[in-house]
Amino acid sequence: MKILVAVKRVIDYNVQVRVKEDNTGVVTENVKMSTNPPDDNAIEEAVKIKESGKATEVVAVSVGEEKAQETVRKALAVGADRGILIKADGILEPLAVSKLLQKIVEKEKPDLVFMGKQAIDDDCNQTGQMLSALLNWPQATFASKIEIKDKKLEVMREIDEGLETIEINIPAIVTCDLRLNEPRYASLPNIMKAKKKPIEQINASDLGVDTSPRIEQIKVEEPPKRKAGIKVKSVAELVQKLKNEAKVI
Amino acid sequence: MSVLLVAEHNNKELKPFTLNAVTAASQMNTDLHAVIIGNNCGDVAKKLSELPLVKKVIQVEAAHYENFVAENFAPVIVKLAENYSHVVCSANTFGKNLMPRIAASLDTSQVSDIIKVISADTFLRPIYAGNAFATVKSKDPKKCITIRPTSFDPCESSGGSAPIEKAEPSEEFSNTKFVKREEIKSDRPELGTARVVVSGGRGMQSGDNFKLITSVADKLNAAIGASRAAVDAGYISNDHQVGQTGKVVVPDLYIAIGISGAIQHLAGMKESKVIVAINKDGEAPIFSVADYGLEADLFEAVPQFIEELNKLNTIQK
């Protein structure tokens, strides 16, 4: 079994994002970048499945600028066998990314495609579902537990009401929740080894996909600021304020 | 052309957020139709037809719609979408799972999780966990939009009498099978719509200590929330998680207890009207959004808080 894992390079989750003064986007210069957090869970799960002997190859793929190679390299350092970088500049919408991934799926013919359930930059939560629509494959979104049963997967999904379990036939798409597993850190020897693993580079334009944006970003602004609050000295003062000032209890 | 709203329900009742989605959809175009897909959901179709903003209800029924599998829902909505300019539903786990599957089939770039309708094609949506707001204009001929329910008021729920039309179901998608759903039943208000939310974080130290949160919630008739750290640590189940990848809540009162206030948590609660933080670390980022901050050991402060609430004897209903 072969597993393709899509990973995205995003602003690190600990960075306080700042809006550009000209309102065209957010500041990305000299900002720490890393792998989209749930994509780390997707890689971890694929590598665990390979370690259990149920998969033979894990291929990491990313779409983006040249530097997204670092994100693919990180996936190789935690256990992916080889990488693919689809090079594309500018804003890429999930629809364009899913069409590019579809081309890679047609070429690589994986049995499973894993990715994070949502990217923490654009917060779209679309790519996995779109890819499964384009391929007409089953989708298991927001997965917090995956069990492989022969040619099927049993997946526990996190939903608003609690948990849902579905069974899907392979080939299939799984989008991973942060609770799926505990991603490992890359060890130094594995980081060194990853430098020798191959990363194939493909230009998005060579895949015959129109990636031009369908959504015009008119402006990006700071959200309205909350006015500063106060510190109370005691529980009694807190309750008095909530009752008499805020009038919420 | 008109707007098609996808109703969320459980075959017995409409989910409350459908009413918020109707409000948002009606702001895109007042010629608003609602589709309900399910199994034996006639009563819910009737309730939907009573929403004054809904001009027509389309009811699609089949056994394979019983459990809301997106692979079954998408083809029927894609077919209906021929006659509509917009397809709209809530950006909760139902809509997040379903809408991109519809959008890709329609070759539309979806606009997710909007918080404001500026015009029929222009919307405001938060990005980067709500640290920036983007104004975006969809250039696709058909628009697929998910809305953040807490950013729109629920619509009127009675007085209307829209016609109900039946539509043909699509074939079953045989590669996905529903197995089971484990819903946590509670008499408390729903987290997404509660007037008061009391949340605990890693500072609670154990699942057992969450009974302090429960006691406060009992006094205030509140829903119980949690930070991701508390859910990851196993103190409480995932359906309580508030934040970027959990639920977004906008209650009148949000009480954060033992929550440091990571960016990801603030994304889910910072629009609340009044925020209270109880934390022993005076530097915790939660204090930057709190209207009332109490720097104290929660294990001393929360029992006192419960006692003070008892004195007030104002149990809210």
C-alpha cells in the first residue's frame, strides 16, 4: 500500500500574525514558517502505518514556492520515503491545490491520501474534501482514529455532537485532526539522512491546471480590538462587577 | 438567480444554526430556497417551510440520507444547484465536511466561514485564527459559501408557509458506510448557542477537577467549554473544545478558568460580549482579552466564586 501525504508550509502557529500596512495581506517576511500542524499528524499516521508493515511507501507532496521544499524535507526527516514539490507562486486556492494533487494522484496511484483537516493560515478546511470529490473517492474528514481493515478503513471522526465512526473503501482520502496522534520530532541522524532522499520538482504550469484565483482578495484588515479590561482584586469584587456593571449574572 | 440553503437537521428537528444560516443566505438574495435531505424528515421539512424568509422547500428523502454522509448528499445538491446562484450552509462540522465536495463538483472556489455579507458576491471572513479579516469577492458564476453561525442572528422561526416540493434522490455512494455516532447527551444549553459558557484549561490539572467547572456552569445555566490542551489531556471530550479547530462561541458571558489563552483558543471566544479570566499567571495572554481578570489560584478562587453565586441566588433560566 502506498500513502501520499500533502503538507503545507504556513506561518508558525506561535507567531502573532500582523496585517500589512497597505492591507494587501499579512506580513510573511522574516517570519518563522513551519509545517501546518495537522499535516504533521497526517505524516505521523502514514509513517506509523508503514512501520506496522501495512504500507510500503510514504510520499510527501507540497504545493507552493521553492521554499516549500523545507516542508517536504521535514516530512522526509520523520519518515516519508520521497518527496514531490509542485512549484507555484502567488495565492493558491484550495480548488487549485486539489486539482494539482489530483494530477499527482493520477500519476502516483496511491491507495490513501492523508492531509491535515485545515490549514491554519487561510482556515479554509476544503482541500481534502475537494480532492475526494474530483477523484470520486470516499472522504473521512476530521479523523481522530484510523484502523486499517484489509481493503477498508474504519475512521473515527470528530463532529460537533461528539464522535462518528465511518467505514470507507480504499482508495480514500483522510483529513487528520490534531488528536489523531502525537507527531514525533526528527532526530539529527534522520535529518541528515533526509537530505539524501529524493524530492522531485514539478512546475504547476506543466500539469495543465489553471491555478489563477477565482476569489479576489480586496483587502486584509486588523480585526476590531477589544477595549482593555481590568484586573479585579477578589472574587467578591468580580461577582459584584458581573452583577452590577456588566449585568450578565 | 436564487439562493439554495442546505438545512442541517437530525431527521426530527432542525439544528438551531440552520436559522442563522437562513439569515445569512437571505442577505445574499431574498429569493431563498431551502433543501432538506434526509430520511423520514417530513416534520422537519414542514418546520423549514414555516420560516418566513424561506420561499420554497425542496425535500429529498432516501434511506441512504439517514446519516448525512457527504458523499451521498453532494450529488443531489450539485444537480439542484443548476437553478441557483448560491449554495449556502453553516460552517460547522456538517457544512465543513459537505460544502467543498459540492464546490469542487461545480468547479467553484468556495468561500469558507464568512462573518458578514457585504454584497451578493463580497464577504468578510476571518483568516489566521481571526488575527486578520479578509474582504473577498467571488468571481465564480456559482458561489459556494459557508457561514459562521454565531456571526448572524437566527431568523424568525414561525409564520411562514412556503410550498414543499419533492426532488428525486441520487444513487447511494457505496464506498462510504456510516457505522455509528456517539453523541454526548446533556441537559445543558448547547455550547454554540449558550448565553453563558464556562471553560476550563490545562490549569484544571485533571478530569476530576472539571467538576469545579460543572458546578459553576450549574449555577449559571451555562454550557461547558474547554481549551484544546484540556481535551488533549483527556480531561473532557472533544465536543467541548473552543478554538480555531473547535467551536466558535459568542456568549454574553465567557468565563475562562485555568486557560492561558493561546492564539488558537482566543480564535474561538474573543468575540464574546463579556470575558472573565481566572488564572494564577498574571502574564497569561488570556488577560489581554478579558474584561475582568482575576489573578488567583483557581482551586481557591472557584469555590469562593460558587459560594458568592450561591449568595446571589440568581440561577438563570
